[in-house]
Amino acid sequence: MELPQNGSARSNESLCTVAEIEDIDFSKFMDRPPRPLNMDRKRSFDERSMSELSIGFSPRHSSRNADFSRNMDHADFVYSPSRRSGINTPMSQHSFEPHPMVGEAWDALRRSLVHFRGQPVGTIAALDNSEEELNYDQVFVRDFVPSALAFLMNGEPEIVKNFILKTLRLQSWEKKIDRFQLGEGVMPASFKVLHDPVRNTETLIADFGESAIGRVAPVDSGFWWIILLRAYTKSTGDTSLAELPECQKGMRLILSLCLSEGFDTFPTLLCADGCCMIDRRMGVYGYPIEIQALFFMALRCALVLLKQDEEGKEFVERIVKRLHALSFHMRSYFWLDLKQLNDIYRYKTEEYSHTAVNKFNVIPDSLPEWIFDFMPSRGGYFIGNVSPARMDFRWFCLGNCIAILSSLATPEQSTAIMDLIESRWEELVGEMPLKVCYPAIESHEWRIVTGCDPKNTRWSYHNGGSWPVLLWLVTAACIKTGRPQIARRAIELAETRLLKDTWPEYYDGKLGRYIGKQARKNQTWSIAGYLVAKMLLEDPSHLGMISLEEDKQMKPLMRRSNSWGKSKYSEKNNLMRAPKRPIHAVSTWVRRQPPKVKAFLAVISGMTALVLLRFIVHDHDNLFVAAEAVHSIGISVLIYKLMKEKTCAGLSLKSQELTAIFLAVRLYCSFVMEYDIHTLLDLATLGTTLWVIFMIRFKLKSSYMEDKDNFAIYYVVVPCAVLALLIHPSTSHHLLNRIFWAFCVYLEAVSVLPQLRIVEPFTAHYVFALGIARYPRPVARSSRIRTVALYGSYLRNCSNFHLGRFLLLLCEERFWRTACSATALRSGVNRVFAAAVASEQQCRPIINLARHNVASPCLVPHFALNTGLILFHSPLHKILLKPLIRL
């Protein structure tokens, strides 16, 4: 691998082999104009189920390989926008005043870059010149992951691409420890650039475990490499790197090592001690949670990235089988909460049949004393290890966070893990986040397990030490579970010490109060972990790079008490069975279409349904009643989710209060002006809205995002009141009632504004219910609009032109273009949520005025505000603006 450093590298614009990559001038790639990325500030927290995923990537890449593109259709390839972070870095173009540490962190991260033949290929472990270098001057695969994510989030993917290609080249090396040759798919733990000043050459030297303490090969390096490849593809939208035959081969080699058949009776991966982040003897041999969670996530990422060619299909089938078995095994046997702890406490031993409850023959007397006090009434976690007659009940932070991000943990289990962190804050976080494991082993147990390791003394290093790098994992898990306040609190703790202590590798002590006895300063992944955590909080859409949503079909089809062979046979039949129903075939075809085609189909379907309803339904008032009923049901569903998930993150209290105000005013007006079925429906909607306010204010106050929901409601209440005094309907009703009616119309149109500032994924079902409630309204009420006041002198009678119906349909267009996309609803995208709620608020005031056949001047300010909003959000704005201007 030697080449003169100043030698010329030939150009190669086409796909090349990895053997030729060494000769490529990567600067040519940097000189190319960047690909246009989806720069919408989406809040895409999760991915779809891998059986129901859809893709919308650039045609420029989709034409390269049809099979690969079809596979990527199952990946919900909505790009995570890799715009540069808003924090004020040398590469940022946004004006944002961050914490003073951020600029220092970026400077330190850039100083740690390692260059090979003029191109950055990674970051060294630490820049601490005060200590002996040992292996801290090398580029570690696992250590580079947070650095890579920071560069991706900051819009610098070239560094990550170089790293992926270099480590892939190293995988093909011959790997020997003494006289034994390692598997072909093993990825290096680290590599180093050696510079020969005499010959003016640079050489890469890789370490596959032969230089590590204990001589253990890194099992996690291959998993991190696959996860990072998927993060790069997700961030940039560039599928060409994953399409390289060498990348496909590299993934297959890694998977071949993990999916090989042997004597194992469990789907988990058997490992030696020291094969992961905890790289010294710490009793994590067997089936450690960190490796199992990374294994699960790497399998799901590989399922997205592998081509559907002859070789790829075989691996896809093996991956799907393993994922089903692995998810069941981990969720059933590794999970521990108060109920499961009590069951283990009452276990019987020496059970011999397939009906055994104590399947691993765990002796109840082996339960440690600390676990009974540590386990809260609400909360749980994945324990460290499960193997025959042995359970490691220690908490391991990295494994549990990866379980949340990969959706190995169910939503209920993810919530329980966050509950555990909150209730055991002093033990797991203390004064410096976060404990790599808890509790520390000490005394006689420490001597037996670690062999009297002087570095892993109690509450130090891997034995209960506090590692700042874990901040990014915890932050990502908090955002995914809707608990950003936990991450914010942890980051604030770290900011009090990290820069002052010169970015140490770890902290010692039960509370993490002291800099580690042997900790290196200027540790790169401590710096990168902090930056990634800050950028995730600033723009949660970056979470899409490292998060996967739970697959609803991941629930296994068999019970562990059944015959293993029979279950595998049944599962294979279920996986290979072709769909028989035409409806399923049509729905599958629709899901695979690009977003623009889906939008077109949604608009056409909606317009067709409206036309049919117009001619089929004669009493349109029934549709309005149904819409109000569904609206109330939607809020009831929201209440149910609030009570079930115990979080209100993403809901705006200010919007709910504004909603309650205009509902109360409208209820009064309805009572004195109509007093019909609409009065009862408004009363039900008001009651449910008040209940939501009660939940946010009192029951779920801890998860309320008060820092983001800071919109002053008097900014909208006062102008609406003034406008109602000036412009109100001209009817036979009392003046005060007409003013109140106009006030509730205006307030309803703008009550959504506070909600547009915050969003979380669990509100998507509520939005969908609102969309269903809005659907019949254009038909139900557009026929009753007779006149519309538009822009001063242009008062026209619109009954002949049906302009009222056109505007109402226009109000609904933006919502149904997005809400009909199941991908958008499940991901909780911010703009989808905003457009949906905005459409809800824009359409209803028109209908309410139409309820009385009022030719009201109230429509003037309403249309002036909402028509602009509609046209701004609408993808048809260029077409729609022309006829309106001509009017």
C-alpha cells in the first residue's frame, strides 16, 4: 500500500474497484457541485416498518440498478437533511449563538483529523501529548462513529466516505494472530498512518486485535461500519457508495461471520470478553447486550442496503429469519422490570421439559442484593447478559440506547428505560453523564472477574466509570422517545465540566466527580459525542440517520416452548408465501411509488370522492355532523395516547388553550343562535380539549416542552378581538353575539400558530383523525356558500362559478397531499403536522360562517390570511397564483 505521497493519482469518474481507490484523487469529488438535498426542516424521527417502507430518492441514482432501487423502496428513504448545523462553526452559515464550548469543540475535532495522501480519513482517538501515546494515536472504527455523525450533520460527508472506503480496503487484508488466520469479514479495530520521511511515503497499518489487550478481535467494528454506511446514505441520499460491488461484498462478508450456523441454540451472538467498547476483562463474555443490540441494528441496516440480486436475496432471507428470532429472544429473556424480577425471584430450578418456565435454569439465590433496591416500580432495562445458569443484571448504557434506536426495544420498553434513567438519575448520571455500566464490581468479585485489573478499579474506566461520549446515544434515545428534557439536563451537566477539564476520556467516582485516574485529555469521541448531542437537540430531523422504527411484523410467529425446527419451517412458509389478495397487491404498488405520484393519486382520489359524495349524499348536514363527531374522536384518541404513553412532548399547551377559548365562545354563540346538534358536538370537543389541557398542566408536566412552547397568546387574542369589533357579520342577531362569532372564527384560524413550533411523532394519529373529520366538509358546506368577499372592490357572486367550493377544496389539498402518505403520518414530520393542522384551522371558519348562509365581510380577513398560507404550502402554488392574480 505504499505510493509516493506526491505522486500523481489518475482520474476515474466511473465506479471503481476498491483496489483502485488508493489511486483516486478525492479532491475531484469535493470539487463537484453538491447534490440537491431535501432541505425541508423535517422532523422525521423514525423509519417505516421494513415490510411497509417506501422511498423517494433521486432518479439519477435509481437508474443505476433497478434491483437495488426496488430494495431501497422498502427503506423509507426520506433523506435526513445534512445541512450544516445551525451552531456557529467555521463551516456554518447560520446566525446562532451557541454555548461557548461548541466553537472550541469544533476546533478540537478538526485538529484530530488524520490525513492519508492528502485526504482526511478519520480522527485519532486522543490529542493528549502529556501521556505516552500507546494506541491513542490511531483511528478506531467505533471511536470515529460520533465524529462521522458530527461531520454528516454539518454537511461534510467526504470525510466519512473516505473512512468507509479505507476501512473496507483494510478488510481484505490477510489477518493472522500468531499462526491462526481470522475470518475474511473481520473489520479492523483501528488503523494508523505511518509516514516515511526518507522515502516520502505513507502507509496504513491496521490492527485486527493482535495488538489489543487480551488479543481479542473487535466484533463491534463490522456492525458500526454497516450502521455508518447506512447513516451516510441516509444523510446524503447518495446510494452510489452502497451500490459499489466492494461495499456489497464487504457487508456480505461481515454477515457471513454472524449468520453462520453452528451449535448455538439461541439467535444471539456468542462473544469473548473485551470484544466491544468494554475492551478489557469485565465479565461480559457470552451474549453481552451491547453486541446483541449492535447486531440487531446492523442486520436491519444491511436489509436496507443489500441489493436484491442473486447473492443478496439469500442474505435477505437469512437476515429476516434471524431478526424475528433475535427480537423475540431479546425482548423476552433479556428484559427486566419489577414484574419479571419478581418472577425470577420465584423461579423453580431443575425444570426439564419444553414447558419449563425457568428456561436458563437461573438460580434465584444468585440474584444480587442491589437489584431489589435499584429496580423502580416504573421502569426496566435490558440486562447485561443471559446465558445458561447465568444472568448479568448490570445496567449497560450503550446496549440499552442502541436497543431504543434500533427498535429492538418495543415502545413500551423504550419508555420504561427512560423512566429508569429519570428515577435513578443519581446512580446512572450523577454529576457527569453517563455510567458505562452500573453498579461497579468490587472486592472479591472484582479480583475474580477482572483479574485484579488496575485500570478497572471500582467506579473507574469500564467498571462504573462515567463516559461523556455516551451523551449522543442518550440524547438520540431521549428524542426518539419524546423525552428531550432528559437529554437537555444531561448536556447541561456536561457543559459545566468538559471544557474546563479539557475533554477527558472518562470520569471516576460513584457520581462521576473526578477526572479518570488514567483518562486521556482531549479525547476525540468525548468532543464529538457532545457536538452530536447538541446538534440532535437543535435539529431532531438528524435522528433519521441513526434511528429505525419498530417493525410491526418483527413479532415472531412461534413460541419458544414449541419445537424449534417446526417454528422455523412455519416461519419460512409465512415469509415466502406470496400475497393473494388484489387489494394487498394494489396497496403494495402504491407504497412503492415516488412521493409525487402518491400526491397525484391522493388528489385524484380525493376529488373523485368529493364528486361522488356530492351526487350520492343529499342531506349534506349529516356529513358535517359526522365530521364533528370524528373530530371529537380524534381528540379522544389523543387523550388515550397521553394516558398510555405518559408524555405530552410535542403538544403545544398554548394551542390547546387557544382552541379551548374559541370553542367556548363558539359554544356560547351556537347556544344562543342555533342550539342544535352542533351545540352538543362543540360541547364534547370543548370537554376533551379541556381534559388535554389538564393532562399537560398537571399530570404530564415533566414532559411538557415549555422552553419551545413560548408563544405569547395575547399576540393573537388581542388582534382577533380588535378585528372582530371592526369586521363582523351583518345578521339579525344581537351585535355582541355577532362580534363573538367573528372573534371565534378569527381565533380559530390562527390558534395553530404555537403548535407549528414543536412536534413529536405520537401526534400523527391525532392529525390523521382531524384529516378524516375535515374530509366531508367541502361537500357538506361548500354548497351553502353563496357570496365571498375578496380583496375590497372585487366582490363577486360566486355561486355561479362555484368559487367557494374551489377554495374549500384548495384548503384541503395540502393536507390530503401529505396526510394520505402513511410514511409521513408515521414519521411525524414537522411540515406534515403543520400543514395538516393549518388545513384544519383554515377550512373550519369558512364552514362555520356558511352554517348560517352568511354573506359576511368576515371572509375578507380570513381569506387574506389563509389563502396566502394555502398557496405558500401548496405544491401547486405556481399554477394557482396565476388565476387568482387574473381575478
